[in-house]
Amino acid sequence: SYKHLLLPDTNVVLHQIDILEFHGIAGVILLQTVLEEVKHRNLPIYKRIREQLDDQNRSFYVLSNEHHKDMYIEREKDESANDRNDRAIRVATAWCGSKFSDYKVVLLTNDNANREKASQEGLVAFTLRQYVESLTDYPELIDKLSRADEGKNEMDSGNDAAVLPEYLTPAQIHAGIKAGKLIQGTYQAKRNNYLEGYVLVQGADKQILVQGRQNINRAFHDDKVVIKMLDKDNWSASSEIIFGDDVEDAEEDLEAAIEGKGRTGLSKSGEKEPTGKVVGILKRNWRPYCGVLLPA
């Protein structure tokens, strides 16, 4: 019963796949221009978006704009390939608006320049954050937003600045794994200490310790994550801290232990273990949670 059609650009698909996979998102038109670029830049993301297209229960459609006489465009002199593709997406958005008059056709792009040009051409264009914030029935979608490709002026504004480290882009992750500089695995949180866990490395009989908010970086139990190893001088030892009623003191103890200022008895053995930090999420293990929010 959606009343609008969504045309995401390439970067929205690459960086916001968790949003597009959400069951409440419907009426999505994926342009041939976008799919070909996604396939070229990140095959795992391409496979995930293809799954949405193949799912009979999802309202996802492909539009072959590159093979349509009214939507195909030639690359202009001195025009970059990226600018040509952005223009092709705007042309296809305008065509959809003229053909599907019963729907509001919305271009989703986090590129400020592309969005400004779309507005000048009379198109409806939103950032993904603007669109998600308008979906009052799905407030949980805000937590799925990736900030990787949001406009810089938006990321740097006011109180909306990121508190935790940004994730690497899919391209950076792919290159890092291929070069052996990054490791992928499954994050396993400790039951009695949510600020500590291990990453079980795929295809290897070893685990990497991850400690503290900054290093865990929004990873949840059973998420498929990408980690970067810390220098050996920064390796840590697993703590014996148990989070009970006095969470604040326990957090302070653990952070102090990570910094090497901990009190005696905070480590099980005193032996340091291979330690890393989460730099990206390959796949979320989404599940319902029950709990209590305490005042900050």
C-alpha cells in the first residue's frame, strides 16, 4: 500500500544495505546503472541486493535504463564516469515520475551535489536519513543507518557528530581483507561483561580479544564483523570484571584496565592476548531485545 517509489543511488545500496533489507522498505526500483556499478565495486553487497529482487514477498524491481531509448545517455566531454552515472540516475528518476503519475517518485542519495542538481531539475530527492526519519512506524530503522556516505556537512553539524569510530567503506574492507590487513569473523560477547568479547576467526582455530566501547564499536553478539589487529604493545588481557548492579564502577574498572591503570585482580592470568578492534560489520544478527534504558 506504499504511495511512493524509491530509486536509491549506488552509494545508498553499497553503504545502506541493512536499511534496504528491512521488511518495511517497499516500492524500490533498482536501476541497471546502479546494479552494474554495485556489482563491479562490491560483489557481496550485489548478492544481497539480488536476494531482495528474487524474493517474491518484496516489492523490488529492476529498470533497464541503459537499454531504454528515453533513458540512455552518452557521457559528455570532460564528464567523469561517476558524474555521468549520477546524471543517468536523475534522467531515469524523471522518466519514472512521468510514467508513474499515481506515485511520488523519490531519489535517495546522500551526495549533496547530486541532490542539489535533482532539486534544480524538479525532482524529489532525499538523503536516506531524511527518508528513514519520516517513517514513524519504524523508529528502529534509525539505528541501522550507516554514516559512511552521508554528506560531510551533515556529519559535522551540531550534536549529531559521531561518538564512535566510523566503519570502513565496503571498498576499504574488501581491499583490507584481500591484502591480509583486516580479518573477518563472528563477534561473541561475554555474558557477564558487555564491554568485552572475542571474535572467532573464520577458517582458523584462534580468537581475537575485543575490549571497550571504542573497540567493540557497536558490534552485537553473533554479528559478522571485520577487525583490525592492534599493535602487539597494545594487546590486553581478559578481565575478571563482572557487571552487576554497580555498572558505573565496573565500566570505570574495565576502562582503567584497558589503559594499563587497573587495580590488582582485574586480569585472569595477566597474560596478554591478541587484541583487535571492530572496523566494519559484514552482516548484522538482528534480533529483538528486552531491557531498561537508564538516564545518562
